[in-house]
Amino acid sequence: MIIILFIPLGILCLIISYLGLRRNRKRHALVCAMMGLFFLGVAAALSYWTSILIEKMPPLS
């Protein structure tokens, strides 16, 4: 569930960062870019760790 929310949120932050750079708001753009990369990184890490946990689960039967 968190992964589904973090990917669009990260992309939205990167878009806002780009728009901030166009308006010459460099500090705001840097903060938004860092937040966007954080959200995308967390989503990637969670999906990777979830796949590892699923592989290590014993079979149900």
C-alpha cells in the first residue's frame, strides 16, 4: 500500500522541483528534489525487500 502511494508522490515532488527551478527558487527546488528522491528510494527499497521476504517464505502446502 505504501509503495503505491510513494511512487506518485515522488514523481510529483520531482515535477514541483523542476517547476521551482524554472521560477528561480533554488532552495525550494533542492528540498523538493530531495523529498522526491527519498520517496522513490523508499518505494524501491520496500518493493525489493518485499520480494526477498516472499522468496524466503516456506510453501503453504
